[in-house]
Amino acid sequence: MAIKLLYPIIKTHENLAMQTDKAVMAFYRVPNTPITITDKGKKDKHKLTITQLIKKLTKNKSFELSLIPKDYLLEKND
């Protein structure tokens, strides 16, 4: 016998998703940044950019960063 799990997202609009508990999540795609191991300048610049991003997010007090597949389906397909 299969267990049917409750799909957590009930509605989407652009990059926003409303969950069944009425919480809203925003999804953003961060483009891949290819950096060679020997390019110290580019690595340092990228680290600075990520640090600034996280500092801005911490002001919101409630955020989560996750790596999800780019083909992740937000809406339920019946």
C-alpha cells in the first residue's frame, strides 16, 4: 500500500510559493559562476559578493538557503 504525501505548495505566482500552512517562500536562481582554482582574484571577489548577500539576508531574521535542482516543480501535476 502506497502512502500519499501532502503536497506542501498550494499556489504559485512568479517566484513566490504559498504553502499549505499559509507561509510564503520566494525562489531565486543564482547563476553558476565558473572559477578556476588558480584565479585568486575572481575567487576573492565571489566570496565578497556571497558575504554581502548573506549579510543582507540576515537582516530579515528568517531565511533559508538551499540547493535545489533547477527542474524542481513548484506546482502539483495531477
